[in-house]
Amino acid sequence: MYVMTSTRPYIAYAIGKLRFPSISEGYSDASWITNIEDHSSTSGWVFVLGGGAISWASKKQTCITNSTMESEFVALVAAGKEAEWLRNLIHEIPL
């Protein structure tokens, strides 16, 4: 490793780029009626880039949903907004 990084740093850079591709992955989830008092659901998401989390959240949903599927859709919309914001941010950063 020392020889590779000291004598040929361009090889180390290429291997690092190939090892951790710049493809972001996103996951979202929701839990229906987690709070019995106000019948609210909880949603969350995480986005991973290069093996590490770059954005995550867990929030109480602001609307009351009637089913688990509706709660999942609310979580998916929130995660989609975050994904679009992250995509714009990544495109603005020169790499």
C-alpha cells in the first residue's frame, strides 16, 4: 500500500474511485400510528454514498394517514424531496 500511494498516486486515486462508486442509494420506511395519543405515524430515510450515510432523518408525520400504505407513500414523498435536493447539491459540487 505504501509503495502504491507514494510512487504512483494516480493508481491509488483510480482504485479509490472504483472501490466506492459515486452512486447514491436511498432507503425510506414508515411506521403507522406509532403514537396512540395523537394517532401520528413516523417516517424516516437514509441516503448512502460511497459506503457512508450522507443524509438521514426520522420524523413524525404531519398528517394523519388511514393505512400503512398511505403512511409509506407520505414517507416516500419526503424521501424523494430529499433525494432531489441531494442530487442538485452533488451536481453543484465540482469533483
